[in-house]
Amino acid sequence: MRDGDVAPRMRIRSSRDLTGSVEKIVEKGVIVQADDLSKIKDSDREAIAELAQRAGVNLKDCYQCGKCSAGCPMGEFMDLLPRQVIRDLQLGFLEDVLNAKTPWICAGCNVCSCRCPQEIDVATLMQEVRRTSKATGHQPYPEADKFDDIFIGNVRKFGTSHEVGLAMKFNMSSGHLFQDVGNSTKMLKHGMLKKGRNIEHIDEVQKLMDRALKESEEK
Amino acid sequence: MTKYAYFPGCSAHSTGISQTISVDYIAPRLDIELTEIPDWSCCGTSAVKLTNMDMALALPARSLAISERELPGQDVFAPCAGCFQSLKTSAEFSKESDENLAKIKRMIDMPYEASVDVVNVLDVLNTDEAKEALKANMKYRLQGIKVACYYGCALVRPEKICDPDSVENPQVMENLVKIIGGDPIDWPFKVECCGASNHITIPEAGKKLSKNIIENAVDNGADIIVTACPLCWMNLDMREDEINKKFGTNFDIPVYYITELLGAALGGNATEIGLDRHFRPAEGLLTKLVDKDAPLPETEEEKKARLRKEAAAKKAAEKKAAKAAEVAEGADADADGAADAAPATADKKDEVKA
């Protein structure tokens, strides 16, 4: 999603018919554009079906009650509510979902999955969207993506996560240069900034990570 | 003596240091023996899970396989809630089917039978043995301290993996706090999310979530917040000043690990249980301890009974005094003469009627 797209996109969402039967943009009470569901590509529908299968979710189970979104602690910061992500997937709007920031903002708290009356694992679905979004080269929320990459790089290098190195590297690469610098004095005083531990058999971890990547590719 | 294979996790010697220190202090005092899993590696946590699910299942399995080989028959204890969630998710996946186990073994390339169970801090503290040892060995008790027990996410959700006593209103921590004399409050935000790593990637959102939790604890009368997760602890304790600055609030509430609280009851000093490593002043806890055998404070029922008793005693005393006055008056009348005595008594009778 480009920055310039934010405003019209929000307008689409806020004016969406809650039953989801028609996608439309309403300006001053007049419908100026309605999405044509007949234009949705079969390949997108198939990709969505595979995505849902990987997440172990039947998208048809969702009847849009919104309980997931009511309880979502990150809801107010999202561009699509969890309920709307599912609705888009039901309708076939693959690109909208892969470009949404929502799965990248999701804190993974699992409240949605836990409260869904249809027992849909919404959190796992959200994670699957995020993994698919990353695997297909989308990057709707670069900060979150960078954090994950640096973390995984850390584990590959040391076998453990060096928290301090992680925070510093993230700040450098994300441009948040002074984030948490204020806390570091106390951390130093409290012995929290000691150099992390490196494991002995780092080769085991590296090979394991490579085999896991291969396992995923073969699927 | 209960033996556990110990998985400290990457935060153990950095931001989670107070939990590590307090776990080390209380374990032997609660008849718990911890042996660190040799050459354990990172659990992968959310970063790996959000990138590659196969890797997220394989990374913890390596440490579990080493534990199975080196410390057979022992449950794996992960004090970090995030590690617990990752390790247990992987263990449960392998136990689910032979196919799953085969897949994990392909990736870790080690012998592994998926025989280990994974437990968190609350599981370890909530056994009958640990609770009996706590009661027997505690030296001090909290008195009149209102405690907000904060669970966050990874100790209770996903429900299938974490298997809590209740997913919306767990009571395990409350029961431990009651044993050491604390007064747990009832509050609705105990299983809300602290913001997790969003404090780094989208700080505005993270701060709002932590603020909501602190605010709700304070509004419900808490003196302290108690947690069992290093990430929750950091997002509350370390960020309280930032939250005050951002939202113009004036929160001043210490945040402890449940293990620190038990450590204090077991007689540990500030250094021994990690209180000197907090971001906000935390050592005040020790000044609020009373001797374990000190008289218990009055309960609500006892207070009511006492007030009733006092009221009855006061009434009885008044009655007695009135009677004494009457007798004295009677004696005066006798002295004045028998003739006056009769009308005086009649007057009194009239008064009673009126």
C-alpha cells in the first residue's frame, strides 16, 4: 500500500456495507465506485484457499460477528480490523489483504482465536497472511519485517538472541536511532547489557534452520 | 525434591535478570532442583514464527531433544512465558502424530521421541509439594498489600497449548499471593496484552496497551502489579516513566515477578531476589513484610463481630449506669422519707408510658 492510498482506502472501509455483499465507495451519499466481484481472478481465489488451508481455517465459518475485532488490543492501530481481513479473504481480495498492515501490527496475543464463537483460529490466520505477504515480496510494514529479519540473523549467528545487539541494530536500520537509549543507562547499571551467550554447537542450529527452509520450499 | 530440565531463555541474563535471580533463590527453598539443558538454543519466539512456521517448530525441538537425551524423564521448565509458549507449541506438535514427529526429526537431525512436557513458572509453583514447602519455609508475610496479578498472553493463550485453569480469569497467581498474605484484587485486564515486541516496532501502540493495564490495576486499588513474564515485566516496569510522560499520567506502581514476591516471603534480601535491578524503585516491598507469625490483621467479618460486640457492651454499660443512677436516686428518696418515695416511683412509671 502506498502512503497516498491511505485516505481513499479508509473511506472504502468505513463505508463498507457491513453485510459485505457489495464493495463500494460512497462520497456524500452517492456511490462513486463499486467493486466488481466478477473481476476477481481464479488464481487469487486458489491462493486464498491454500492460505486458509495452511492456517487450518475454514473461511466460511466466519459470520462476521466482530467479536475478534472488539477484543483486539491493536484494533485502533490497524488499517483493516481482523473481521475485515477475513471478509476480504472470503470475497477474494487477495492483494488487499497481503498489502494490509494489520497482520504486521497484530501482537499475537490470541484473544481473537480464544473468543471466536465459531472457533476460528484468527491469530494463526493472521500469522499465515503475514508469512504469505513476506514470501510473496510484499512489505506493508517495513519496521516489523526488519525486526524479524534482524532477530533471525542473530539466532543464526549466535544460536541465541542478543537482546542489546538486536535493539541497537534495529534502531540503526529503522532510523529510530535514539529509541530506548534513555533506558540503557539503567540497564548497564543493572547488569542487563552483558554480552549474550553464544552456543557451542552453532553449526547444528544453522543446519537446522537451512533444513527448515528447505522443508517449507518442498511443500 | 522435584527435578526440572531448566531452559533459561535469552532474556535470562539481560532484561529478565530479576526473574532469573529470584528463581535461583526460591528453587532450593521450595524443594525444586533445576539443571540447565546443556547448549540450549533460542526458542525462536514470535519473530521466527511470523517468518517460517517449520523453523519455529524445529528450533525449540533441538533444545527439547537435548533435554530428553541428557535429562531423561524431567519436565522442561521455561521461566520466560514466550519461551514456554514456543517450546510447548513445538512439543505438542510432535506429540500430535508420527508424521509430525518425523518431520521435526528430519529438520533437527537428532534422536527425539517427543517424550518431554514443558511447564511455566506458574505450573512449577502450583504443585502441592511447592506450596507445602512455601508454607513451611516462609519467614515473612505481606500485610495489607493489594496485588494485581497480571498474566498477559503467553501463560494462558492459546488455551489448547497453555492449558490454564481459566482463560479469562485465571487464579493460580492469586492463590500463591494469598498463601504469602497478599490481598489479590479483582480486575478485568489481567489477561490483556502488554504490547509485546510492538513496543519496538510501533511504540505508540505498545505504550497505549501498557498504559491501559497499569491504569486498570491502579483504578482497581492495586498497590503493586505482579507478573510471571520477562517481556510483560519490561513493558510495564521499564516503560512506566515513558507512559507518564506521554499520557500526562502520574503512575507510581512497582511491578514484580511472582518469584520475587515469594523470594521476599522466604526471607531473601533485595540483592538475593533481584529487587535492586528494577527500573522503578522496588525495594520498598521489603519494608512492608511482617513476621510470618505476627497476629493476622482483622478480616471484614471479624471487624463486624467486634463492632457488634462493642456496641452490645456499650449498651449494657449504659443500662447498668442507668440502673445504678436509679438505685442512687431511690436511696436519696429513702433518706428524704418514705412518704415522698411513692409519688417518685409513680412519676417514673408515667415517664416510661410516655
